Amino acid sequence: MSDAIKHECGLAFIRLRKPFSYYQQQYGTVFYGLNKLYLLMEKQHNRGQDGAGVATVKLNTEPGVPFMQRIRSAAPQAIGDIFGKIRDEIQEIEKYQPEITKYPGLMKGHVRFLGELLMGHIRYATQGKNNVELCHPFVRYNTIPARNLAMAGNFNLVNADELFKFSKAEPGEVHKNSDLAAMLEVIHHFLAQEDNEGSKELDIKKILQQAFSMFDGGYHACGLIGSGDAFVIRDAHGIRPSYYYVNDDVIVAASERAAIRTTFNVGENEVLELMPGCALIVKNNGDYAIEQILEPKERKACSFERIYFSRGNDEKIYKERTALGRNLSGTVLKAIDNDLRNTIFSFIPNTAEVAFYGMLKGLEDYLNKIKVERILSWDKDFDAEKLNEMINRRIRIDKIAIKDVKMRTFITEDSSRNEMVQHVYDITYGTVRPGIDSLVVIDDSIVRGTTLKESIVKMLDRLGPKKIIVVSSAPQIRYPDCYGIDMSKMGDFVAFQAAIELLKDNGKEHILQEAYGLCKELSRTNTLHAQNVVKNIYKPFTPEQISAKIAEILTPPSIRAEVEVIYQSIESLHDACPNNLGDWYFTGNYPTPGGNRVVNKAFMNYMEGKNERGY
């Protein structure tokens, strides 16, 4: 996106089902599991930029021998930093024992991270910035093996405070706002309770049912237990994505289907989706089962995964992003009065490229239809030159903007900084006929609109177009998200800013005060979760009115070109992404009560001038 928003964390899990000697013989390396974990994490690197972590568990160790290990990094290239350190440890061992790699059993004893259970996590911080102490996995150590627990996940919970109270945990300053810390404490509580019962085998399903029934949020979480058991679990609405793959050698889970397919070179149908409310439970003997932990609820898989977060090399996602662009072509044609001859099409940033191709296909369908109609209308009144001119008409596409990746805005003073921001992108001169051509550029979505206003629109205007049309492949982002993407401040959304301006323009500012008063009353009666009050602020206006006001807000005073903003409709979004109908950031229809509580709290923070998260 031209406006960067909080991303999604990536999760990777591998359970080796054979002895290390098998991988040495079959694949030529005892490090098969670690190599695959590295690939699985790198193939999801798009999901995390702030840190990474790895945890492993060794099976069947002697008493007193460390069996659970963890390493984390908040370095700029965190995955490389972690595996570089693991490699350095291995090389140090080989330096003194050059022949040791021929003996898998010895390698397991000497290499700390050579375990049969492996978990990796790529972090995108929703709180705590780049503090390594907040990088997953978190670990709860105990002298009793079965009570050791390592956890990581892609999620946000909105009831962490309640969970800490339940577990009677007292987190330190660093972890007091961490939902993973809260989740870990609750699961560990039930894990210890189960272990106390003295059964030979832990009832993992029972532990998960007890713990996860308490969590309000969207999650794809993984846990490694010192007993050698492990689990991967997905929330009841299927908000966060989860996939798994099993063969005789490995059991694998990850946040993205394509990452598993690439890492293990398997077909699409071999990688399965972990369904909502289900857990992949792996026992210490290598057996596994898919268990229904929570009763599945209405599927609300995050549509932003399809629009932007997940890598586009998944064939289904590629088709859906193409459809998102194609669905916009009719609206775009209307905006340019079908004048393809005098319109240039492009995309900003590169992540919008697939949607751009989809829009292009829709425009080409229209142009081809016009060509056929025109040729048929000529009857026999044409010559080769006239026919050739018609057949060779094309949609005009150009690489209008290039992002200068070397640019860094090192000045903090606002006025100077804004001047520098304008030059993060550069333009291709000579592509536009000044005063004649219109420019249409497609973006993944428009959140705050800051980059559009301060950089892109100003930059495009330097080319002298008659009109600039910015197209968003996503609908208007109107509400906070609290299930993974940390968009929780109402004032950040340009759609909300537009609604406020429209209320002022139409003398309806009383709606703001009425909404605030209702929120205060709901808070007083502890029913802030009962309804989404912020919907009342958007209710008086059509999406087109809000889009028009957004265009005004995003147009700097110095701009000569007319600026228009076009958004995807909710209906077209659902048509393009029929299996990912989670749309609460667009519609305000939250799948859990905690969502309503967050949006109302975020609105109260806005009204009270508090620049803080809504949860």
C-alpha cells in the first residue's frame, strides 16, 4: 500500500516424524528440519519486518539435558540473524569435531536447535515496537517437562486484561499489554491443571477447549509442549489464515498455503486449510489428529489477506486480486467518460500490480467490444488502413511512478519532512500530454491518505494531467481492526475524517455528540460491546459522498488537476473474494463482541483527544 499499515505476523511449524538418521540418508543432511523451517519463514517474510524467533523441542532426552530452546532477534534482517547464529554454533562444533556430522545422534546431543519439533515466527509489531522481549515465541519454563510451553502466533486478543486476572499472573512492564503473554498464562494454567491429574498422556484437546473458549479475537497460534506434544489452532470465525500439510516424513503448518507449497514442492490440493475452531494436535509419538476445539461460527476470514497481506503467488489469491481490479473497470470507464484514447493507466505501489492487470483486462474487454461493434457498423466501407488503425487500438499503460528505495526522510521537522516525502517516488517524464490526458492509478487501499496527499498526487500533478483518478482495490476503511492488524485510532482513517467534515458541512455535528454520549452510557453500564455506535456517524452519507470528500481532503491547494477517488464496493469485494468475507474494517460488522468494544473505545479516545490504542 502507498500508506503502510500494520501487517500480519507469520507462523511456521514443523514436526519431524522420523529419526535424524533418516533425513541424513534420504535428503543428505541432518539439518533437513532447520533448512525447511528457514525456507518456510523466508517465504512468509512479507508478513513481518520487526523481528523473528525460533523454538525447538528435542524428544526422548535424558533427565537434566536441556530439551526446549529458543532464540529471538529484532535485527533488521532477523531471520538471517537467527539462522546465522545457529550456523555459527554448528560450525564451532565442527571445528573441534570435524566428523560429527556423520553421526546424527551425536549432532542431536551437541546442536542446541536440532529438535524434532520446530516453530518459527516472523513478527510485525502491533505494540512494543522492536523490543526483542516481545518477539515470539514466548516460553514458560518449568522443572516438570510437561509444563514447559513455547508459543507463537498471528493474532490480537481484545481481552488480555481479563485473561491476566484469571490466571493471577502479574506481567512486567514489557509484557503487560502483550496478548501472547496473556494467552500463554491461561494455557499454562490449564496445562498444569491437566498434568496434576497424573495421566500418562496429556489431554491436549481438553486443555485447548478450556483455554481457547476464553479468548476474544482472531488467531492462528502454535504451541510446543515439553512432553513432546504440539498444537496449531485457529479461531472459531477463521479470521486468521491457517494451512497444514502432512506426509510420512513431516507435519507442517503455516500462515500461507503458497509458503508450504514452495518449501516442500507439493501441489495445491495437498496443502489443506485448518478449518475455523479446529486444532492440529500432534502427539509425542508423531501421530496427529484434526480436532474441533470450538464450535465453528460464521466464517469471517480476513479479506485483507486476499487484498494485500498474503503473497500473491498463491493461485487463488492471484485470481481474486485480478477480480478485484476487473470489478473496478466499469466504474473507471464511467469516470473517464469512456475516453480510453486520452487516458493513461498505471499502478502505485508495486503490490497493486495484480489488481492493475485485472482492471486492464476489464478495460480490454470493453475496448474489444467497441472494436467489433465499429467494424460491423462499417459494413464493407473500409480499407486496410482503416481496419488496421481500429485493430491496433490499445489501452494506454505506462510506468508512471518509480519508488526511490534509497530515499530516507531523515529530517524530522514537519515542513521540511513533507517536502522530502514528495520525492520518495519519482515520475516518468514525457508520458502524459499536458492538459489532454487523464491519469488513472490503482492502489491496494487508502488508509490515512498521507502518502497520497504529500507525495503521490503532487508528483503526478507535475506531469500536467487534466485529471488524476486514484482507484482503491479495497473499500473505504472506516473502522478499527483488533484481530491482527493494529488499526485502532479513528482519527487515522481518511474515511472517518471525511465523514466528520461532511457532518460539519451539513450542520449535523450534533450526531458526533450524540454518539459520544451513547458510548459514555454504554461504558457506564459495562455494555460497550453491545453495538457499534460509530456506524451512526457514517449513516447520513452515501459511499460516493464520502469518496468525494476524501478526494477534497487528499487534494493539496497547489494541485492543478482535478482529483477523483474511486473505491471498491463491498458487494464487489465479496464477489471477488467469496471465501474471505471478514469485512469489519469496511462495514463495522465485527464477528465478536470485543470488536464493538474496541471501535467505541477508539471513538471515545478520538473525542477526548487521546492518541492511544482502542484496546
